[in-house]
Amino acid sequence: MKRTTAVLLGIAATGFGAASFASTYVVPSQFGAEGTEIVLEDARLNADNMFDKIDVNADGLISIDEYASQAVVNASLSRFNGVVAIDGRQTFHITLPSEATGRLAPYEQTTIDAIARNEFYAFAGSDSAMDRREWIAAKLNDFAEVDFNEDGRLTGPELEVYTLNFARFQTSVS
């Protein structure tokens, strides 16, 4: 019994030491440094970098299914990780408000998919597919819609609206 108690106390002491070390060690973010603004060029580069990831079949076009899937996946990952990652001139992230984090409910996934399919046709053109130019135009439109003062950079409330839109938080059917 005394030996078991000593072993358990040793394990507990090791655990507390590790927890103390872990609380002082800052793990670098896999999403790059925390950003406080997004400039138009970063939004353009991010869109350009995303295109090849979304074009799953590598045909140089984004189909409606690829478009809708990326909307659900980006929302799911952003909310799960609590950040919107931007791969612009450098990779950085913007932290989402805590209320916008967590898992997507099944009804949210369905709603995001439906809204994305509707959005798709605004930029897809008559061929019902998005090429790289159309995709980038759609993403720059998302940027322009929240650049309220039209200065080519998103900060403060503009940035918060942009990231919440990216994470498809508070999506409603209209």
C-alpha cells in the first residue's frame, strides 16, 4: 500500500510539473501569426491559392459541387479551429469570436450548402463553372462588401464581419 501511494504521488508530481511547463510554453500557430488586418492583395493571393485546393478534379474549373463543398469545409474548419487562416503575402490567421467557434450542426451544413449553391451562379457565368478569374472575382467581391470605408484594408468591425462571413456564422436563409 505504501509503495502504491508513493508511485501515485510520483505520477501526480510529474503531471503537475508537465502541466506547469505546458502552461508557460506557447505553441506556434500552424496558421501563422495573428493578424489584425487583411489588405486587398492578401485577399487576392488567398483566393488564388485556394483555387487549386478547391478544384479537386484539377480541370481548371470549380463546379457547383466543389464550390458548395468548399463553403461547408471552410466553415467547419474555421469554426472548429476558431480561426480564419489567410494565405496571402504571408500566412496568418484571424481569431474568431468565441461564440462563432465549435462544430457545425447538421442543419447548418445543409443551410451553408444550399446558400453556396445559390451564390455560385452569381459568378459562374453561362458555362455553369468558375474559372480562376471568376473565383478570384467572387472572393474579392466578398472583401469589397465589407470594406465599408473602401480603403482596401479590413480592420476592426470590417475584419470581424469578414471572418464571420468566411466561417459562415449566423447564416440565414433569405
